[in-house]
Amino acid sequence: MKVTLQKPLNNYGWKWPAGKTVEVSNKFAAKLKKGGYLDATEQKDIKKKTTPKI
Amino acid sequence: MAQTAGIINSSSIRVFLGTTDASEVVVDHVTECSISMSTDMRDITTKTSGGFRELLPGLKSASLSLSGLFAEDTTNGYNQLIDHQIAGAKLFIVFTNTGAGAAGNAGDEQFNVEGFITSLEQSAGVEDNVGFSLSVEVTGTVVREVIS
């Protein structure tokens, strides 16, 4: 899958700058995600707006 | 995702490789790829075989080959592959079906093997694309697994 690095990688036999987009195997994508190298893909919970009662 | 239904489009088959396990990157600009597994046969024919040869399976082996177009600025192309061959590096290879997307299609099956480059050739004709072809001999177990 295509992933974009959010920080430089110099590990696992690769040396890439932050911002590089690469197509990697599913297992490598999971490893990069675990190592904190990828853009956060999880959508943050949207806080409900509360309207003050008049 | 579910297993792909029907006959697979060959463009969906991709080769990812790297020099450490589970750190594979797609090989750039590939035009053709194949993986082949073979089984040597042991001849167990005796006088009681009734005049017909009898066999049992022996050593199993596999090889992988691909060809593609050469470019200098690849992430994982000829320039990286020739470095691996010179270094004698072991390659970790995934031969997978990405479907319409760029990721291995969960539910389908893929090969997961290790091997060494036995041949890497760069070819250049006249007013044509510069190309390359790669052959890898697999070492150890040939794993056929469901993509997750």
C-alpha cells in the first residue's frame, strides 16, 4: 500500500526523507505505522457542539 | 476485503522486496513477473514395477523472475537491485495480488519467500527503452499464505 512518511526513515535497509511516498507490503506498512513513521489515518472523534440553553 | 472473484488481471500481480523481513517495497517499473516452483522426482522403479516407472517427490525448489524498465530515480529498481547482488544480500520477497489498489488484497493468497539474485541484466537497444531483467533463486521454505 502507498504510505507517506511523516519522519525520516533510516532503518530496515531503507533511507528515506520525511514526506516520501512509497508503495510497501502490508506487513511493512504495519511495521512503519507501529514505529510512528506514517501519517495518522485514524479519524479523531468529533466533539459534539453544545448550544447553551437560553 | 474479500477474496477476489473471477479471473485475475495480471497487472494486479506485484513484486515487493527488501533486505530485511517484512520490509518489502514494490519493484518499480515492472512489465512482467513470474514465480515457478518445481519438485524433483525420486525414481523408485524396481523389478516389480510392471515395466512402468514409479516416482516419489524429492527436493522442492522455486525461482522468481521479472523484467522492467530502467530509471535512475527509482525507490526500488535496477540501481538498488545491483547493489543487493554485489553485496550478496538475501532478499525477502512478496509476490502478491494488489487488486485495483496498491495494497495486497486481504483474503487472496500470496507467495512469501527469501532468495538471492542469480542474474541481473540491463539491456539497451537503439531508440528504445532501457530495460532490465532479474532472476532470483529461492532459499528455504516457499510460503503460500492468505494476505492479511
